[in-house]
Amino acid sequence: MALVLAIDPQNKHGRALSRLKRELARHEVVIAGSSDEALDVIDQSVPDLVIFPLFLSPGDEEALTSRLRALSGTDQVETLTV
């Protein structure tokens, strides 16, 4: 089962992310409402896919990608900006 981490800090994509959760029922989809929540998820389990919002602050995106790069086993993590 793949872990999909979706970051939605402004809660603008609730409907689309809910549909994504239904369509990916075989996988675990975690929706983080902030970069801090996303970092907590990353610290607990390495996601297979991270969905970044287009307007995430550069500092937050850098913190998340740096944390992913620092963890072992993350060389296969896919990212998607929407």
C-alpha cells in the first residue's frame, strides 16, 4: 500500500482531495493542513508521493524537500506540484 501525502495549507482543495482519497482507496492518503503537519507525517513514515500546492511558500517547500532528502530510502519519492 502506497502512502500519498497531500499538503493543503489553505484548505482550498478539499473536494478534490476527498475524491482522490476515494479513488485511491487501496492506498493511504494523508492530507496535511500545514508544512509542520507534513513534516510530522514524513518523520513517521516515508511517503511514496508528496503533492505540493503551487503556492506553498518557498521556505516551507525547501524544509520539506530537505527533510525528505535527509531520510534514507527517499530516493524513490515522487513529488507533484498542483
